[in-house]
Amino acid sequence: MSASQPMNFISRRLCLCLALSSTSWAAQPAIKHSFLAAGAETRIVDGDGATIWKYPASTRDGCVLPNGNILLAVSKNKTDYPGGAVVEVTRDLKKVFEFKGTQSEVNTAQPLPNGNIMLTEAGDKPRVLEVNREGKVVMEMPIQAQTADHHMQTRMTRRLDNGNYLVPQLNDKVVREYTPEGKIAWEFKSPDGLKDALPFTVVRLPNGNTLATLTHSDTVVETDKDGKIVWQISNADLPEKLIADATGAQRLPNGNTVICSYHVGVNHTKLIEVTPDKKLVWTFCEEKGPGIHEVQILDTNGVHVDGTPLR
């Protein structure tokens, strides 16, 4: 793609899949990502925008495991999972693991190095659980959260390398790091100046900073160890209002950040990728269908994204 082509280049399936230099459109190969999308549609999309795998239910969270199976936090439903669930399925949808939630919702599913699975339950007793492969609870940690609205308690919790748990608490407007005993070791409160800045996805970065999406404020921030915002992006930094309910996010090995739009941005944009200096370098757009709740970028231009995904 040449530098003379317009910034709002749109195709039927993908738009703005462009590489930028610091000053102009650069004559570089277009970026292509394959990814797992969780949400009302649960699927794997290849680098050309085609859906190559689907799970027949709505999900909250998920990841592709090293063995190729997919671990999913399944949304609650009236039949199979009234309290939500965590399942692991093969590519041909054979179920190899299942844990049924016991409260209102299950919103997180994270595989742990020891083979266990970490999940969160929303309800009157919001909590983090670790379960083994036999489905037995081996760890339970209470979350100090409001209980008036179960759905708006927590989202993408992650266990950290130090054994603590990083928990985004939506209606409480706070991100908290808890010890396994349930004590608060660190917290970041949403900025007062951002309306409806409800933390959704939180990621502890290798440098010790924390990346957080702030949902309805259409904003993503990175804070340092003291909770000071050191990087922030919103629609004010983009050519159009491409972020509409910032839910999922992933920090890529090259330092770029991929952000989900759950309510879908202009031109039906569902994913964007921005550089550390806030240059837009890739988007995923579709004419139809719901937004994306959570994402895992699997490869870039056919090259697998190695290491534990920062998402």
C-alpha cells in the first residue's frame, strides 16, 4: 500500500490494515493477525479475516492452549450453565474439562503453570478460585467488592508471577492486587475526570506497570507501580471514534497494544492496534456481527506470538 492512499481505506472485511511511520504512511507490508475472539461470537479468525473455528456459545474470556485446545469462560445460560462455566475443548469441540459455576457468573479462565485453572465467580460471595484438572477447588480467595450488581463486580482477573491476583472491579472503579489470603497489596482507582471508567481487563507488564481498559470511557491506561498514569489512549488520539466500550486488550511483544470495542466503533471497527506513540497501525472491521469482548492475538503475518500472552 502506497503513501498516497487515503487514511480511511476500507474493504468489506478488513479496514485500516496499514503500517505507519512516524510521519506518514509507509510503504510496508500490511499487518495481518489471526486471533481468538471471545464474546457473543466465539471464534478463531485467520489473517485474512475468515472465521476458521467457532464455539457454539457466548463466552467471557478464553485462550488457545499450547496443545491447541481452547480454554473458555462460558457465559451463563438457562440450560447447561446457569452459573456460567469454564470448559476446555478440542478443535473438533470435544469437551475435555468442565467446571460449572456455583453463583451468578464465571468471568475469567486462566491456565496456570502447575496445570490448574484460575477462575472468578461473581455473586453474593465474589471470589477467585483455582481448580485442578479433576474439577476440585484447591484455592479460594474472597474479593472485596460490591454485591448489589453481580454482573458488574469483576472481569479479567489474572494470577501474577508472585502468586497474587490482579482483579478489575467495574462498579467499584478500582483495580486491586490481592494476596492469596485476600489482603489488598496494591490498587489503582479510576481517574475522577473520566466518566464511567470501569476497569475491565488488567495486565501486569514485564516492567512492573499495569495496563487497564476502562470500558465505557473508551480509554486505556498504563500506570506505574505507584498508580500514576504514564500512558493513555482514547478516541481523542485517533482519526475517528474507533473505540466503543474498551473491554479486552493485549500488549504485543513489539510494544503495541490491541484494544477491543465491544459496542463496535465507526466503520464497524472491532479491534485496533496502536503503537506506544499512539499511531494506528491495524484494525479489524466487519459489516455485521457483535463486538469482541476479549481477544488473544495468535500470530502476526503468519509468525506465532511466542510466550505468555499479555492480556
